[in-house]
Amino acid sequence: MDDNKKFMLRAIELSIESASSDGGPFGCVIVKDNKIIAEGSNKVTSLKDPTAHGEIVAIREACRKLNTFNLSGCELYSSCEPCPMCLSAIYWSHINIVYYANNRDDAKKIDFDDSMIYSEINKEAKDRKIKMHQFMRNEALEAFKIWNENSEKIKY
């Protein structure tokens, strides 16, 4: 069997196990050097954590196992196209490639609709559904100044 297919089948298997128990219908595996190094399934309701999506769970496990925040050289297989939060985490973690099975329209049909979030991202902060108010910027810029001047910082 083709390795890509094997890894995707495992992500789908995790999604089916999760949907059959106490999680959402999403599964994910992260692969490095042609080996699964981390797995995750949706644990939002069981952990009472809105960020515990399958991809996030797997990214956290992969980072722990590899002792790094940089997952360059890794591939991610997800049973569904990553939501905006997971997509951001994928970019922040520097994963090289993403394979997915179901797409966002498939997810929308079962009430996992991220279209509002996609549209909110492009809006000015003042125009978003969740009210956002900026204040004390000058005071907060101190941390940015310290970071910018720190010659020993670890960039990510």
C-alpha cells in the first residue's frame, strides 16, 4: 500500500474512533522520515478545550516528542481540511505539507462551519463580530522593544 494512503487511512481511522466515542469526527497524524511521530483526534468536548482539535493535539505531541517548536520536515495528514485555527498552527509550526480528505464544505454540512471565521479574518478589528478595543499600546510596546533588542532571542 502507498505510504500516503496508509497515513491518511490512519487519520481517518482516528476520526471514526473519535466520532464513535466522546470526540468530534476529526483525526490527524504527523509523519517525519516516513514514520508516524504523532497522532491526534478531536478532544474539544472531552477536555473541555476549544483548541483541542485533532491537528492541534497532534502538533503538540509531535513538538513534545521532537523537543522543538519547529516541525520542518514533517507532513500532516488530516481527515478534514484544517480549520483557520489549525491552519495557523500548521504555519507557525513550519510543517512542510498537508494532506486532507474531507473539505470545509463537507464539514459545514454536519454543522462544523468555519466560513464566518474566514470572513472575520479579513475584516478590520473594529468591524468584527467580537468587539475588539485597543488600548495601552505604548505601554505594551515595551515588551516588543525588549524582544527586538535581545540578541539571544530564539526566533520562530
